[in-house]
Amino acid sequence: EDQVTQSPEALRLQEGESSSLNCSYTVSGLRGLFWYRQDPGKGPEFLFTLYSAGEEKEKERLKATLTKKESFLHITAPKPEDSATYLCAVHPTSGTYKYIFGTGTRLKVLA
Amino acid sequence: NAGVTQTPKFRILKIGQSMTLQCAQDMNHNYMYWYRQDPGMGLKLIYYSVGAGITDKGEVPNGYNVSRSTTEDFPLRLELAAPSQTSVYFCASSYLTAPFTDTQYFGPGTRLTVL
């Protein structure tokens, strides 16, 4: 069965303290893996798409990487405005319409 | 481009009432989706549509109905509201052509409470 697991559930960092969020997935085949940011009371906002193992993408303090079993979202020198829930989703090859979402990591960055 | 829009933002219903959640997109996307998001749970797919006139059930369709008469609009109908339908509802859209993938874009959500 296709599955996505995110860890940790919650993370508190001091401003400037770098860390990584994990997204482990089990799918028969992968079309793409997506990272989203979700602020309280808002819809998920797209960050990155990764298509194949070894791929990396960067945006400001965020860097996403992909292996055959997991993806990491690295946050370098975070700021309080990076506080949000980060969602991971996979689009497996089994079923054109189907995206599978993890439950997210709630990140809090303290000033 | 407004992207994906949803109305209303908030709604309180009494048990047994009905309502329609509106969703529209202006990106000419073929696929549209309705999800619900409950605390601590991932997004659960309620219904999806692959194009005008074509809809199908997702993981949690009971108590809901959809229609898609145009490419742009994908309303979600709740009949006989129950407390279990208290949730945040998100509409999303993407442009998919097999075997490729594409980003799903989300609306701002509708927070629904059933009392």
C-alpha cells in the first residue's frame, strides 16, 4: 500500500538553529514528491517538486532532497517567519488522480 | 490569476442542514479535488474530477456530492450535515496528463462547524 510518513510531528528551533524534516514514502512507483508550507488558517502553499532520486531544489533557507525511500527538507538558519506546518505529498504511478499526503511537521522557530 | 478560490471561509450549520461549498479555478486545470483536513490527520480525498462532466469518489465520499458542469467550477454539496463533517475543506486543482505529474494548487479553505 502506498504510504507517506513525516517526522518529527513537531519541532521547536531557536532562530539560526538549522535542522531537517523527514518524509518517508512507500510507493510502487513515483511520479513526483511535493513539499508544501501551510500557515494556520490557510491552504497549503507549494514549495518544491522532486522527480527522481538524487535531485535537490533550493529556495531561500529551504533545500529539499530526494532518495528512493525518503525526502528531507533542510532548513538553514531559520527565522521566526519560517514557523508553519510543512506537508509532504507523493504522486504515485498507481492511479493518475491520486496524491498521498503526510500528516505534516509543525515547525516553531523561536526568536 | 486568482488561482483557486473558495467560498465561504467559515460556516456554522445545524445538524440536518445542507449547504454547498463553492470552488473555482482560473488556471484551465483539468483535475479538481476536494479534501478535508482534520487535526493531526493528513488531507483526505473526498471527491475528484478529471474534467467537466466527470467525477469520482475518493477515500471519504459518504455524506457528500459533487458536480462539475464547467472546467472552472467544482462545488461540494453536503446533505444532512452531521457533527462528523466538522472539518476544514480544501479545494485543489492540477493539470495532469499521464504519465506525468503536476503541482496541486490549493484554495484558502472553508472551516465548517456542525452543531
